[in-house]
Amino acid sequence: MMEKTYLPIIGLEIHVELKTKSKMFCQDSADYFGKPPNTLTCPVCLGMPGALPTPNKKAIEWTILIGQALKCQINRLSKFDRKHYFYPDLPKGYQISQYDQPIAIKGYFNLNGKKIRIKRVHLEEDTAKLIHDGKNTLIDFNRAGVPLVEIVTEPDFNSSDDVKKFLEELQVIIRYLDVSDADMEKGSMRLEPNISIKTKAEELPKYKVEVKNINSFRFVKQAIDFEIKRQTEILKENKIPNQETRGFDEKKGKTYPQRKKEEAHDYRYFPEPDIPPLVFFDEYLKKIEKMMPELPEDKIKKYVEELGLKYQDAYIITRNKNLSAYFEEVYAKYFEKTKKLEEKVKNVGQSLANLIINRKVETNLPVEDFISKAIEILSPKKTDIKAVDRAVEKVILANSKAVADYKSGKINALMFLIGQVMREMKGKAEAKIVGERISLVLGRR
Amino acid sequence: MEIFGKSVIELRQLVKKKKISPREIYEYFQKRIEKYNPKLNAYITKADFEDKNVEGLLVGIPLSFKDNFCTKGIRTTASSKVLYDFVPPYDATVVSKIKQEGAAIIGKTNMDAWAHGSSTETSDFGPTKNPWNLERSPGGSSGGATASVSAYLSPASIGSETAGSIRQPASWSGVIGLKPTYGRVSRYGVIAMGSSLDCPGPITLTVEDAALILKIIAGHDPYDATSSRYPVPDYQTSLKKGGSFTIGITDEYFEGVDEDVKVKIEEAIKIFKRLGHKIKKIKLIPPKYAISVYTIIQRAEVSSNLARYDGIRYGNNRSYLGSEAKRRIMLGTYTLSYGYYDAYYKKAQKVRTLIKEDFSRAFKDVDVIISPTTPMTALKLGEFEKYPFFGEAMDVLNEPAAVAGLPAISIPVGLDSKKLPVGMQIMARSFNEEAILNLAYQFEKETNFFDVIKKGLNNYRD
């Protein structure tokens, strides 16, 4: 009998909280992290009788920007919808979300040559935070109404490694766009993979398992690997895994059942009557597209093709927007500074990258200082040995005490003498060579 | 100083000339409320006088507000026990605009619970009585508001309409009720019923008072994304411009209307002719189709808007909802459920578009359309239980304009054989409140509404 093949099919739902100044539908600050409970609230985000939502323009722009970065089509006509369910963290009894006309659809991301299709990018509001305290549950409405972007991929992943890689890349992009901290620990980026296993190439799986409450990329990988193993075992017994939502236990590294399909909600979506539909004109979309920074993918290409970096090094430097900006500034200014130097460094880009990656020079220095140090390392000064020897003679004669100390074995004395010589040379000498000459002269005596 | 029966503008003049103080006016109405409210049940919450030091168009004027307007520090219940002790921490935009002009809140008026009804009988605070006949309903849902004006327990009131809730009780109570264009007046802070339909509006003794109040409350509100940026004209000036209009009349709006009512409307039409206006017969989609559209959309929005009263925050839980609210929630929930949305809600929206287009077409030929406000005059209390869709039947002639978002006013045009007021409505295209007010004002100058308002007041002269 032929061994069956088991191919994991994985899709992702990613929530990203935008770091706009104010919340999605009211004027309260959206910067809720670490703030005392229920201090960032108003009638709107508390869902008080009569209160109405007014959409945050910036949040809409940023969602469009995310859509554009993921090469999506932007729906020229979009709208908000009400998604109904009862939960204490949802003060209105519905969440304002987007249903059938999300802001962006049909994008893709190039993951090492593999195309990951983006199904949709939509905008909604975050819920309040429930804090379970013994028998009681406390509700903190500071988070209620914070703008939340949901990015949904098609089920285009087949391994947890690809998922992890994609998520890391996505996090970097979001941070480049400067629209969110995308911080997993703070909850400003949240992940929900859905996993199923295909047994025959031509058939799509009849079920889907969604895993919630994962707060690190490592755990996503663990959860997916666990699910692949669990589901494969069930399939090997000729059974079909339950369609369900599962949670993830970090300590055990296992998923556990949370909600079966039969309990699935009917959200009774309908167009939010309090917010007129959104109409985007080409001019407006172009204006937003102009806000798009150069993204890591393009930077890598530029670094490799134009600056001569190795792919791996270009990749490392572009992981952080600030670091790559720093690198680019150093690179540009380095050429200015070294114009007059005779000895040219061969591969400046790669050499500077090496200094950064290997931490030869700290990147928290001002750019000017970094360059000075880089020049010292990359373009050694020419030392006039004869001039050094003349200076050494002069210093030895003038500092008999230090010479005596040196001879009695005091290392500090040598450092002092080197310093004196360097002063004579006005810095135009390599300290290492000066040291050698002093030792040589004094050794002879 | 005689205060009785004075309009807002007249009272304002007295205050301006320092013939009377704001406190004296306030206490005058407080005393009247003490005396008459136990009989009428127009108010469910009374407010206290606050000395204010502001300049404005309404300094010294006490106004009543329907109890679905959030009033900071004053209990706001929407006449439902669910919100029995809810004291809002904020003012509705309309309330703050009125306050900014120096007006004082005299009290909160009774209404159908959550504005679900057309008789004020679904109120958890008991029904309001019609000042014209205590055995009859004042109409609803703004019945407390229209009764408060009709019996002069406030010189004017702010009500709200989803489909008929200003015009119908204004008609039954014999006062003026103006429903502005959807989006003309901010809904912020008005406890939502049908969000795509709700409109706050004034209930007054004179057309000019309605124009003045509309001028104050209209305009874009940054807190209401559906409020319009269309400029606000000076309604008070424009209503006196005169001029002649082409008035549309349509048979569809006279079907099933009481003979008594028809006669009064026909008399009014003669007066308009005499005033030099052109009367033109037009065709419109029969109003009964608006009922279906309205019922589906409003119930769906109600089921969603009432979801927040989940028992976690506002004291009383959902078991305190009345049977009318429960019925509406069930129907709305059903029509929004998976698999039914297209058949009901989406289809209703399509028909809604047709009705809007129908009106747009009609308004190419005419400036305004007139019709009876209601098919019959005030019914006896308790009648509503005989009709499963009582509100829809009473508001049948109000629903098309509501569904299309158009402005309309109801004015008294006489009394029927039962000595009850008859109302006529004037509808216009969106944001053409000026035409409505102008025409109503001309009618008022010509007829003084056949003294209907005056007769109503005189029953409560002390």
C-alpha cells in the first residue's frame, strides 16, 4: 500500500493596532498601554446611549497604506459594518468592523520567491480588556475603540517556518510604515493561524482549526507544529479532525479546544448607519501612496545591487528601519569624508555593513563619530617612521622618570610615553607603531 | 405680566425688555406643570432652574425635551425602565446648542418607550393624555412633548422623529411639529432608534418659533458623521419672503383617510389657491410600500441599537424591556440573520432608493407636496392594542418622507366633528425646510390655523 502524503494548509489572520493619536471613533487617546484603567474613555467608546462614532481619517489612511504595501487593490467604495455579538468587552453589543467591502483586497507578498496572497485588509475597533480577578471580572475600556487593522492571508503556507518568516517580514513592514509598534508582547500585533491538512493533492480539506491567544512568533511555530502533528495522527486513523477554535498553552506548548463549529456566531452584519460609506478617489490614493517609505524588500535589492552588500548582510541591516537609515547616512557621508584620503577602501558598503553587524563600532554614536572611527579602522594612517623616531628621541630625553619607571616594569609608563609622542606627532601616527618604536629604542638602551 | 400662551419669540421679547426675569418664567411653567401634569403625564422628569449668565437667542426660555435626548445631570430614560436611573454624563448636541443660547431645561417629556410607538402608551411611565380629550392619546412617540406644548406646560419642546413621531403627535395634539431633513440636525446624544432615520425637531405654537429653533439646532456636528455640511440658512428671515409655490397633491395620500380629515385638507388647499399658489396633481408610489421598507430597516436598526443595554452597565437588564421593544428586537434580529439579510434588509434598502428617486422625480414638477398628516384624528387610549402594527398604520402618511429623509411639517388645519385637531403635512425636497416654513407661515398669517392652537391652549388657561 502506498503511504499517504499529508500537506499542511495554513492561513493567517493578523491584527495590528494602529498607533494613531486618538481612537478609531472618538477623541480619546489611543495610547492606552500602561495607563490607569478607564481613564481614556468617553461616551462614544463606552457605548453610552446616544453616542455616535466618527471615523478617524488617519486610521483609514494608514489602512490604505498597509494595503498598498501589501500590493492590494484598494476598494474605491468601502464602508463600515456592524458585527454583533454579546460579550462584556464589547460595550455597544456590536463591533464596528468591515464586512463585504473592506478597504483593501487581493494583495500578495513575495516570501523568498513564494507568493503569499493577501485576501483582505480591513479596519475595525478594538474591544475593552477583561481582567479576571478571582471570582470577579473587571473591564478596562481604555483599549475599547483603538483602531485595529485585520490582515487576512489566503491559505498559502505549508510550513510553520514559512509562517514565522512571513510574520517577521510583516512586522518589519508595519514598522517601516510607522503605523504601529507591532509589538507582540504589548498585544499591538496578534496572530491567529488556521491550520488543516490536505491528504490528496486535488482535494481541499473539509475542516479548519483556528488557534487563538498566541503572543510570540516562536509560539506560532510551536502551535502550528503541534497542530500538524495532532491532525496528522487523527487523519492516519482515517478520522477527520473537528472544525474548531483552539487556544494555545505556552507552558505545555500544546493547543487545547475552545469552541466547536456548532457554536459559531451569526454576527448579523449590516452596514453601519452612523457612518456614511467611504469613497476614495485616485488622487487621494496617490497622495497616500506617496507617503510610502522605501520598504525592506526594495532596500535589500538596492544594497545588494548598488552598494555591493551580501544578501544576508543587507537582510540583517534592513530588519530595522532606523538601523538601515543610519547605515545609509553613514554610507553617504563616508564618501564625503574620505574624498581626500589617498588610500581608498575597496568595498565601502560591505565594509561599513561589517562594522555595524559585527558591532565593531556602536551604532548609537552620532554619524560623524561613527565615520571617524570607521576611517580609523578602514583607512589606516600612513606613519612617517623617521618622524616618529625623532619624536621618540625627544620624548625619552625629556621624560627620564617615565623611562626609569618603564624599565622597572611599569606598563603605565609606556602609555604615557606613547601619549607624549602622539602629541609631538599631532596625532599623525598609529599608536601601535609608536609603541613598537619606543620599546625598540628603550630596549636597545 | 401675562405670560399665558406666549410664543418663544414673544417671551424672549419680554425678557429682553426686562419685563420679566428668566426665573419668573421658569417658575411660572413649573407651577403649571405642578397643576396639570398629574392629569396629563406629559413630563416624567422635572428639572431645576439654573441661573445662567449667557447671551443668546433663547435667554430666559424654558424648553422641554423628549426623554431620549441625553441631558447632563438630568435623568434620561427614553421612557424605559431599563434606563430607570440613568443620568447621562453628557449633553446631546441639540441640548448643548439650545443651552448655549441661554434656554433652560424645564423637564423631560414622556414618550413611547425607546420611541417604539405612536401613542405614548408603550411608555413604562404610563401613557400621556391628549390635552384636547383626556380619554384620547396625544399620539407618539413624542406625545409628552406635543402635549406639553398644547397645554402650555412649556412654550416649545424638542422632539424626535423616526417616522412620524413629531408630525403625528403634533397633528393629534393640535400644535406645529417640524421634522427636518435627515442629517440637518445632529443625532449625537439622542438615544438611537432607527439610526438611518432619526431626526430631532421642534414642536411649537408658531411657525416662526419652529424656524428659530431649527436655525439654532441645525448644522454640521463633528460628533455626528451623518450630519450635513449643507449651509444653514436663516430660516427666520426666509420664512417671511412670501412668494408662490407649486404644490403637489397626490391621490395615494388620501386613500383610507377619514372623511372629516379630507374635508379639512381640501379647505386648506382652497386657501392655498386663494393665496396664489398653484396646485398640481402628481403621482407617487403608494405610501403603503414605505411601511414595508420602514418596518424592515427600523426593526433591524432597533435590534442592533438596543444591544448595548445588556444589564452590565445601566442598572436594569433586558428583562425590563417592554413587549413592543422585544417584538421589534426579534423581528430585526430575524431579518439580519444569516441567509435572510438579502431577502429583507438589502431588498428594503433597494425599495428605499426607489422611493427616494420617486420623490426626486416629483420635486422636479412641484416645490412641495401636501397631504393629511394622519389618516384619522386622535384615537382613544387603548386602541393601539387592537393593531399589531399600530404605529405603522397611524404613521402611514409620514413614512415615505421619513424613509426618503425629506423634511416635513405638520400644522393644524381645523377641528373634526369630534372637536379634535386635524393636521396637514407639507413635504419638500431635502434641505428645503425654507419652502415648508414659508408656506406654513403664509397659512398661519392667513388663517391663524383656524384658532386651533389658541382653542387648545384655552382649555388650560388658569
